[in-house]
Amino acid sequence: MKKFIKYWLPPLIWMAIIFPVGNQFLSSPFLYGLNLSFWRWLFPDTGYAISGVSYIIIRKSLHFIEYAILAFLLYRGFRAGSPAKWKFNWAVYAGLIAIGYGFLDEFLQSFIPSRKGSLIDGLINSAGAVFTLGIVALKSKKRLIHHE
């Protein structure tokens, strides 16, 4: 039970946090309003163009970061304290789950009035997961080389 709480509860909690049905914090109207308010506070004469561009960058970055974190937590779950730092299978499992969940997220968003599902966002989610697992692989391989 300790192992489950330490290694598997974090990715499950993270999946619940980013689940689109209950997470209205990331809805477009909320984030757009927050972003516009920030720019207008910083620069009172800010137009919609600057706010719109920064909004897109923020939204896409959040997709990338959310699934980068999920992939890392899943990899950590599969590793579960093992003395081995890297196993390809762990990365594959973590990647498949994170990518699958990312596309499920986008599919479910298409049913929420304040959200929209997007293939592009699904690909950005996937890129975040793959990027993180690539970093984990590189860092793990680097440690192996330095310890030989």
C-alpha cells in the first residue's frame, strides 16, 4: 500500500486534476479573461492582439507541461523505487498512457461547451510526454556512462 501511495497516487491525482470534465479552470473564457486582465494591468492600453497571442502561447505551453508532468509521474510509477534508473518498457508504458490520456482529454473536451477538443492539442500533449521521457532517458544513460 505504501508503494501505491508513493508511486501511483501522484499520477492518478494529476490525471484527476487535468481531467477536462471537472477542470473548468483551464476553460478558454476563464484563461482568456485572466490573461487579458494581466496585460491590461501591466500595460493599460494593451490591445486584443497582444493578449490573444500570449493567450495562445500560454494555452499551448500548458498542454505541453501538463503531459510532460504526467509522463514523468507515470514513469516514476513504473520504476517504483527500482535500483535500475532506466528501462525502455517503463518509458513505453508511461508514454502510451500519457499520450492516450492526452487524446482522451481532447476527445472529452469536445463535449464541454466551454472547451474544444483539438488534434493539434493532442499532438502537443504527446510532444510534452515524449520530450520528458527523452530527457529521463538521456539523464539515465548519462548516469550509467559516468558510473562505468
